[in-house]
Amino acid sequence: MVVQEPGTPRALERHLRPQSVAETSFEELCAALGAVRGSLNPAANPLVRGVSLNPQVVQPGDVFLAISGARRHGAEFAATAVANGALALITDAQGLAHLPADFQLPVATVENVRAVAAAAAQRIYGTATRCPQLFGVTGTNGKTTTTFMIRSILEALGTETGLVGTIEMSARGQIIPSVLTTPESTQLHGVLASMAEQQVDAVAMEVSSHSLSYGRVDALSFAVAGYTNLTQDHLDLHGTMQEYFETKAQLFTPERSQRAVVMVDDAYGQQLVDRALVPTESLSLDAGHPGADWRVENLQHSGLGHSFNITHRDGRTLSTRTGLPGMFNVANAALAALMVLASGVPLHALQQALDASDPLSVAVPGRMQVVGESPVAVVDFAHNSDALAKALDSVRPGPGGRRIIVFGATGDRDTTKRPDMGAVAVRHADIVIVTDDDPHGEDPAPIREQVAAGAARAIEAERPEVQLHNIAPRAKAVEFAVSLAGANDAILVAGRGHEVSQDVAGMDVELDDRVELANALKLHGFVTIP
């Protein structure tokens, strides 16, 4: 059940914190962080009960951590933090220059404020000892689905669970209201302490490269880390694929994780296994990796999904299925099951849970979400070349049917993948409809043209029979796709998944691919899935 609660970010912040906190003196906190007390109010030593990087969400009793931002320094907004109830401030040398000489709160400095934020939160909220068991999933594609599957398995085992990811944060099945997509480290420690307070035993968490780069998962210890795959994405942040990989690899160190399970069906997965510094088991769907510890075998179609075995080199076997379409969901399901096994759950208990409740068929909003069956109509979050290819291959048209794809590329992101996405669509679909995704601050027309140019080159060189259309806005493109479809065709609307608004020049425009696809199907006389 989604909790719809109006309120300011400051009001919603309260949902991200435990109700009970052991007060920590400012002096104790500074000593733990190696922070140096300044000349402002040097004798003051308040008892603090919270920590925040954002002056707008500071709660009474907080330490405000004033960091240097891209355009402004957080210390410039110290007055807001004080008005909201901050009792002390930690900043850097640059931040001191922004404070008035008569500033009333005690102040300390560190060299890098963001680098100590997680440690400050851990100290205040007690997450070194008050934290659920953590399952962290990283990789380019599949993180969300794998975490949903881990949670589903754990619930089938009778475990009280939580989830932290791009679609939702929840504890014991209740959504935690938030305006956040990715919590800051201070908020993440707070919400994990809150979950522990609610007797949540285990949390499945997406661990993105951004969260590793910006220290958002610092000072946490994952019981099991999992790796799905690595394909081109986020190069606007990382620059190169190797840098992207190195960021992901940070999760597989003793400072962050205790054990790991790694898919080795790409070169980066194999590289990760070879250099992982924690006990690691490898997993493969590919016969080309006979040395993998675990292999997926006896694969059979089962409804829209597959049944299969996961077999260890020593002969141990799990038998299971997933109702979600696509081989990539077989990979996600196998990874989820093995991560739970690696956490110490006995194999026989895991097998009983897999048999009893089909936990790997859990529905994941906007991830291969089936909206209609005749024609097959699916919405998926695929927003890079590898994900597009896999999603298209997993939507199977009927006899004589065609694959139709509606997709675009996001603005203000890695521009090099746009023409490649167009080419991939041509190689895997029969009708390609390029439209807008989230243009953000860019003019959407040139983005579409860059994607369509890659598609046009692939049509000329490889598949001249493919139809190419460039249509905006997105809702019109979805309706056009359905207007072309027959009962045996398969339609994939890709790129936005669960999202319900489109970012156009900084404005949120209401748009839900699932709603648009369902409406278009009904308009053209097709039946939708409730």
C-alpha cells in the first residue's frame, strides 16, 4: 500500500529517522570524526540527536553538515539550519568564510565534509549495531528486479523485510514516505535505524554507481553483495567503462561487504570475481563459462517465464521458476536465490520457500510489466542498448507477428549511447518508433534525431525492411504503435518503466507509459490486463 502524504521535504524527513536516539555530545562526535573545534562558541557542547546535509530538512537537535556544492556552499544557508533547530555545525575551511563573526552555534571543521557524513550518521543513529542484515545489488541493469526478488524470497522464509531502491523504500510492507530517489548517507543510516527499530530483519538495497561515488552507502556492511552486469551507462559521470567498473568494484571489498555472488557472463563480472576481496561465488547462464561455481540448467518455458535449475559444481541444486519474461529475469532470479543462500539460509529451507510460494514471480512495477496479451504489450525501464536488446528479445510475438518498440533517450546524459540505442532497436525490432524520454534541459527534437540517425544507418546497412518513425509527444507515439499492431504482434514501450511524470525543461509533465499503453489498447479494441 502506497502512503500518499502531503508535506514539505522537512516534514517527510521525519519518516527517515528512528523515534529513539541516544544523544551524543558534540565533543564526542567531533572526536569520532577527527573534526577540529573552531573559535566560535568553543565551550558549547550540545547533545545532538540527528544529522543532515540539507538545511531545508534539518530537525530540532541536528548537527548540520555544510558541504561545498556545485554552485553554492552549504554554509551560506546556515541561518536556515539554525531556524529549523540545528544545534551545531560541521563544515570545511571554505565554509567558515561564509559564517558571520557572531554566529551562535558551535562549529567544527573537517577537510571533506561529505566524506565524514556517513560516519556521523552511524555514530548518532547507532547503525554500527542497530541495523538489519543488508543485501546490496549493483550492476547496470537488473538491480530493481533482483532486490524485489530477494525481498520476496525472504518474506517466503518468514523474514521481516525492508527495501531501498529506485521504485520505493518500504519497511514490513509499508511504504516510507519520501521525496527522495536516492537517500543521502545521513538519511540512509537514519532509515535503516528506523527499520531496525520496527524489527525489520533484512533489507534488500540497490547500490548504484552514484551511491558509491558520492559516499551514500559509506559506513554500511552488506551481508551479501551481488553483481548483475555492466554495460554502457552513466559515462557522463564516470568518463570511461573502466572507471565505471572500478566504482562498482568498491562494493566487493571487506570494508563494505562480507560475501558476494557475481554473474560472470560479461568480462567485467569475470574480472570482478578474479579481484574480489571477499568470499565470492560465481554464477553463469552461459555454457561458455564452465568454471562458474553455479550454472543455470534445464531451462524450460513456463508461461511467459521459465523454470530452471541452479546447480553447483559440487552437485547441490535448487529447482525454481520465474513468471517474468526474458533470460535476463532468469539471471536476476538465480542471483537473488543465491544471494539469500550465501547469507546462511540452509539450502533445504530455501528450496521449500521457492516451492511453496513462487517468490521469483513477484511483479515489479515498470519492469517487463505486461499490460496486454493480444497483442503482447509490455512496459519496461530499459534505457540503454544492452537492456533494450534483452527486453526486445524477451517479448515474443505470435505466429507471423512483429516486434514494435517505442523508446527515446534521456537528455543531459551520456550522448554517445543515443545512436547505438537506435541501431540496437533496428536489429531487434521490426517497427522502430523513436520518441521523447525525459529531455530534462535539452531540446527534445535533436535527441530524437540522434537516436533516429543511428537507427537509419542500421536500416541502410543491415535491415532495410525495418520501419522507422520519429513521433512526439510520447503519448502520441504509444498510440501510433498500437494503431499499427495486430493481435499477433508484440509492443515494447521502453525507457521509463514505473515513472509517472516526464521532466521537460525542469517541469514535471504527467505521463505514465502503463496508462498510455492501456488507453491506446482500449481505443483500438484490444483487451488489457487489469
